[in-house]
Amino acid sequence: MKKSERHELMRQLVTDYQIETQEDFVLLLNQKGVLVTQATISRDIKELQLVKQNHNGRFYYTLPVVKPLGNKQKLHKMLQDSLIQNKQMDKLVALKTIPGSAPALGLLIEDIYDTQLFTLLTDDSKVLIICYTEESAKNLHDIFEQIRV
């Protein structure tokens, strides 16, 4: 069985059973015909980011709670991860990013700052923002620069 299939099975087991220990995982997987060691299960638990939660005084493995990021949080993360250069001139803001991230960055900026934008153009690694006013351009430049640093 491939690791990805075992991980999927472990996710299913966590939702179907109250699993307290790594040994419980080993037993359940063995019953399903998947022979694994406790060491393998330990690595899988880390990779799957399983957590133990208290339920009536007992602790059971559960899937991690993933909270979806809002657009402002996505923009913040994307700027930190991919912004290389941020320039402003008159009503223009030019962003240079790592290759491939500019289109997604442009969509987030349009969504969040739409009222300040005349238009926005992107290619693979650049975003050109044209604002209605020079003040809006300076404001966006400053916001992006604060996030980047």
C-alpha cells in the first residue's frame, strides 16, 4: 500500500474510531490488512498533523482543525512569500514577484482594494496597479512594503 493510501485510511480511521494510542492505529491497520510498525505510525501522525483532543477525560487522535484564511490573510502571506520588489510612481504601483505568483496576487489585490483601483494588469511575475489617485497608490505601496518587511 502506498503511503498516500495509508494516510487516507488513517484519516478515515480517526473519523470512524476513537483512537487513543499509536498501538491502536497499528492494530486497526493490521486488521485492515496493512502491516505497519509503531515507528511508521509515529511518522504518519506527524505528517498528517493529527492532534489529541480531550473527550470526557480521555484523549483521542483527531484531524487538525483547519481554518480557511480570509483574503487579507492570504494577501499578507502571499506578499511575504513572493514579493521581491515594490515601487510606486504617481498613480502606479509596480510589484515584482517570484515567477507564477503574480496572477493570484493580482486577484487578491483587486478583491480587497477594488475601490482604489482604476485597473490592474499582471503577467507571470509582475503586477501593475493603476490607482485613481496618487494618494491611493502611495497608500497601497506603503501597505505592501510594511507586510513585506
